[in-house]
Amino acid sequence: MGLEAKLTQDGFLTTKIDALLAWSRKSSVWPMPMGISCCAIEMMAVGGPKYDIARFGSEVMRFTPRQCDLMIVAGTVTYKMSHVVKKIYDQMPDPKWVIAMGACTSSGGMYRSYPVVQGIDQFLPVDIYLAGCPPRPDNLLNALIQIQEKIGRTKGRDFQNKPLSELNVIQNN
Amino acid sequence: MKEIILNQLNASLPNIQVETSEFKDELTIQVQKKDIVEVCKVLKNDSELKFIHCIDVTAIDWARRKDRFTVVYHLFSLKNKFQLVVKADVDESDCNIDTVSSVWRSANWHEREVYDMYGITFNFHPDLRRMYMPEEFEYHPLRKDFPVLGIPGSLPLPKK
Amino acid sequence: MEIADRDEVHPKIIEALLKTDAGLSSDDALENEMILNMGPQHPATHGVLRLVLRLDGETVIACVPELGYLHRGYEKMAENMSYYEFIPHTDRLDYLAPLCNNVAWVLAVEKLAGIQAPPRAQYIRMLISELSRIASHLIAVGSMAMDVGALTVFLWTIREREKILDIWDIICGARFTNSYTRIGGVANDMQPEAKAKVQWFINQFDENLEECEKLLNANRIFIDRLEGVGVISGEDALDLGLTGPSLRGSGVDYDIRRYQPYLFYNEMDFKIPTYTEGDCLARYFVRIDEMRESAKIVKQILDKIPQGDVQANQPKKVLPKKHEVYSKMEELIHDFMIVNFGINPPDGEVYHAVENPKGELGFYFVSKGEGHPWKCKIRSPSFNNLQSVPHLVKGYMVSDVVAIIGSIDPVMGEADK
Ligand code: SF4
């Protein structure tokens, strides 16, 4: 936003509440690392020193859903696990976003077999599908940036008493 | 090693039938289903054999054979550095076999897995529940008549 | 962690929980006992393990692990695909050390089909197994330290691990799920840059490992939380099917690299570290020592590795090189046959095991002479190691459960298959 530059010029700043809210929301996305299998290891690498998710304001990985607004589903979701994932998603406060990390969560991936859910969009609203098996850490960071862009376009009225899944945020703009 | 195993088995249990076969240096002995616990006890406790490490218990589904299933036990003797395979046939109409979890405690979960995947019941098992699939699931996935993609609707999904 | 309400824990689990003879008594069972659900989404359960604990105050008196949240139907899928097709799936078994699983799979298939890989390929396989072992133990040590409250170690071990992943990037072009081995050899030869990078890594590794160790070995909190916790005797450990570092922490020196040597391990000079205490701390020390030994093996391999081919010359069983497929008739036909119909090993059954970072990983095949196995059983170490959890946690505090799980280092990908 270039806050400092503006403030030194006039000493004040005009903006919309909407824009301010969206800006603060997008700059501190707290992910809920739903690490289920192999992709979770790459998600750990993103938190590690080489890729360092802290550069994007999201290093606060909380393992309790109640403090998070972005769920990264990393790993194969089986039918048995799907109920747990759904329950955790329901516990997250609105507004919330979901990244389906990896081929497994997006479409079942290489597991065309009886226990694996063929894509978590069958029971969760997904915002970003992330390709790769596993996606490289840079790719996950890219997804995070895209989610931030998406959050940056939200307005306060988007969240009025409606679950986010019913909103089409991008088209509202 | 083969002679020692057969000698010790015959000495302790004179009236059992044992067939042996070999493939790629692996010795397999086939015993009758009713003798399995006795045989395993000898294999584990005999001071010359000492098969104290039960690597694995699994089953094979032969689909169209008369004795449809074979239960396979992989054993290892640290003393002799020798690996042995023990097998027992189980028929579908009488789909059960005695548990060996009293001999090796590690067999407990392996047998639960076999029960889950093949539907073979292990008599006197301390805790025979499904290992992987949900308790409500009705089928046994590794049987040959179960499709890879599963049976639609047999596993519920949460509501959207 | 949350207090389970009875609707959610399946009645059969409760039954199993109450059935287990606790061996400890409380004065008034109704007042003191509680059933606690831990997992499947819990940071300390290393994935999706679920434990249902029966507590008396803060002491665990019984525990029932519940698996299957990551059951992906590997064995069923293996029955429906050729031996080559399954190689990428083995990456996802023990996903902390994918290359070890690749090696285990191809060794088992080679035993069944009677193929002998050339020496250079075997040395490369050994090299990648040992480096994977280091990578896996780094995570094990780091996450165990994180579980008991030392976050810095985790970041440092991840840093070391990233260096190994960079080596994979150079060797085979993928940093994590590698699928590098092939039946009868490895996919491509190791480049000189890769060798130089391995050399560089090994030279600086000891020093960096020592740094990590310094953070822990004199750390009062770390020692206090692990020493004397989760004790298991060697006899019990074998009886419960423990293998790998967890078994060697109890004084049994069972290591397949010694007991049934494969590849060229009988020519290598290394020790099998064992500790007799059998507690979490011993298991931690075994891992640290094993990393040192692995580094030693890698150094020897770098000295000894011969030049030569990396794929066996058996056209009917081993995939031909790509440029030959494009230019020669014969190779094109073989490629077509192998890809479409598989390698058709003879009738028979084999079991082949290797020493993985977590323990004994074995594959058992029943072949009927077709391109795909009639049955494939994966004997996974984590599955067996987890079986000892009820025994290990009994009588300890709830907070120790976390340390105990960390110390046996399960990977749910292979435990659930
Ligand atoms: S997408 Fe690939 S790496 Fe990720 S969980 Fe699925 S199999 Fe594992």
C-alpha cells in the first residue's frame, strides 16, 4: 500500500473500511495445516528455513481450527478421514478458504481405489486446486499469493450471514 | 536347516502332516489348519529353532480353488538367521483358523488385518475388530470378487 | 486433545479399551476414569494416527490405537497393475524416505524374476538408501524434539534435509517423490555433479549434526522428558514385532543389513548402534548414531563406486533406453511388450525385506506368471511398531504419550497402506 510514503506527505490517509479490512485480512492469513500424508512433508518444508512461509505473513500455523482462516488440505483424503476433515472445516470461523494441495485432494490423484475420495470438492468448497504430486513448495507459496489476491477483492457485505461457499467473490468485482 | 526343522517338528508332534517346498532359497512348510498353533509353538520355543520373530501374517485368495484361502506366516529365527514360511489352507465354507497371537503378540494386528481384508475369522482372538475399514463396512476388499473401485455407496461421505 | 463423547468413539473401541486389563487400580473407577480421544488430527500423532486413551487422573491405563484413516488400498491396486507401474506408488509408502522404498520394491521384484543389476547400479542404490536414511532420521529427531518443546532443532534438521533433497534434484530431477529405481537398475546414471554434491554434503554433515546434538544432549528439559519414559525390554520388543531403531534401542542388534545382507552391505564397514535402556532417549541416541554410520557408509561408497552400466542387459525384462526405443525395431517391441504386458516373472512366491529407516520393510509376492502380481503384501515397519504403543504408554502420563509416539516415529502412509 505504500503507507509510509503517503503518511509522510499529508499526514493522513483516506480509504474504505472494506479495503482496509480486506488488506489486513489478506496480509495475515493463518493456515490450518491439515497434514494427512506425503504432501504434509512438503508443507513442512514450506515452513522450514529454505522456503520460509513467514515472508508472506502466514508462518502462524495453528493446529486448532478455531484460530485459522485458511485450510490447507495436504494429503490423500479417504472416506474414513473425510468426516474428520469436514468436522474440522466446520469448526473454523467464517470467513474461511480452502487450498486443495496435491493431486490426491484435487481429484483422487493416482489412487483410483475403493477407500479414496475422488476429489475433496465432493464435500468441501475448494478455492484453489494445486497441481503436483506433491506440489513443490514454491507452488504452495504461489497458491498462497493467489488466495491473498482473492481475499484482497472481498468486501464486507460479502460475508453477511451467508456461508462463503455461496458467494462468488471474483464475479462481484 | 530344512532337516533340522522337520526333525524337531516330528520329534515334538509325531502325528502331523507337513509338506515342504522350496523356491528361490525360501523354505515353505504347509501344515493343516488344525495343527497351526501347535506347530507355531514348537517353532518358537524349540531351543534349536527359536523362530521368535513373526514377520508377517497374511492370506492369499486363490479365487477358484477348492480351498479358497491360504493363510501365510513369515517367521524369522535370529539365532539361525533363517527365514521360514508356514502355510495353512482355509476353505470358504469354514472360513476360520485358530489365532497364533498367543504365541507371538505381534500376530495380533496382522490377524486383524487379514480379517478385515479377507474375512477370515481367527478363533480365540483377543480383539478381533476391523483394522482399516470403518466398522460398518460390509465387504472384504482384498477378496478377488471385490472391485478396485469399490462398491458405490458402501462408504458414506459427509454432507456438503 | 478433547474429551471424547461416547457417540463419536465407536462402541467397539470402547469395549476393547475397557476389556484390556489395566493392571492398575483406582479406588473409585467411576470418579477417576476418563476416556480421551487423541487424533486423528493432532500435531503430535505424525499424521492421522488416532489413539483412544483411558485415563486415571493423568496416568494412562489403557490405550487403543485406531488406524485406517490413510488406508489407500495399495495391496488391491498392486494386484491390478504391473510391477513397473507400482514403483511410483512405493514413494508414497514411507514418504520420509521414498528412495528406500523404491529400492526395496525393485529388489523384491528382481529376486522373483531372477534379474541381477550391474554393480554400479547397486552402489547407487546403496548410496541413495543411506542418504534417505539420514533424511528420514533428521525429520524423526527434529519432530520428536519439537513434540517435547524444542522447536529450533526442527528448523535446523529441516535445513540439513533440504540439502539432501537438493541432491535428489540433481540425481533424478525430483526433490521428494523420486521413483528413481527401475527393475534391473536405476533410471539414469549419476552425474559427476551429483557425486561432488554428495561429497560436499557428507563433509559438512558431521559438524552440523553435532550442532543439533549440542542443543539437545545437554538440555535438561529434553533429557527429563525422555529418560525412563516408554521403557520396553528387548524380549517384549521382539515379541511385539518392533524393528529398526526402536528395537535396537532395546538392546537387540537385529538389522537386516547384517542378518540377511543385500546389495553390497557385507562389504561395507559399519557398526549397528544399540542401546540397552529401551526408553525414548535410547531410541533417540540410536537414530543419531545411525546417521553417523550412514554417513560413514556413504563415504565408503563414494570411494568404491565403480564405473559401468546402470541397467542390466536383459531385454525381455528391463526397459530399454529411450534413444534406442526411438531408433531400433527390437527395442521398440520390447518396450511395447514390457509397458503393456509387464515382465511376467515365473510362478512362485518370494518375500524380500530391506532395512528401512523405520525398520523392516518387506514385500511378499505371489506370482502366477502374469504381468501383475496375484498378491502383493507390504510388510510395513510402522504398522508393527505402532502395535507396541499400548504397551509403551501404559502407566505413563498423558504428556509422555507425545514423546513416545515421537520416539517410535511412525509414518502413517505405510502403517495404513
Ligand atoms: S498428491 Fe501425491 S504427494 Fe500429495 S498426498 Fe497425494 S500422493 Fe502424496
